[in-house]
Amino acid sequence: MSKMKWVASILLLSTLALAGGCVTGNYCDVARTVRPSVEDRLTEGTATQILAENTKLERLCGVRP
């Protein structure tokens, strides 16, 4: 393995190790209800995804969208 690849590998592993330690809290700390904007074209698929995400938020966190 060349020196440059070795250094790149060490930098990547160091970055991943540090980034893994940055996660604190849980889903309910960061989740927000999903609401379409005025510019969105609300298709049936999009509406289904929004409903699923908001239902999950209500079930896991007790937040009513």
C-alpha cells in the first residue's frame, strides 16, 4: 500500500470514529412533522409518505401533527 493511500485510510477512519461520537439524543429530539409547502405538487405517493412519517412521529413520540 502506498504512503498516500495509507494516509487517506487513516484520515477516513479517524473521521468516521469522531463522527460516530457526535450522535446524541434520539429520534424524538430531532423529528418534526412533515408538511408540504405551497409549491409542492402533492401526489398520492407523496401524501402516503407524509402520512406514514407523521404517524410514526405520533406513535414514537406522542406528537400530534
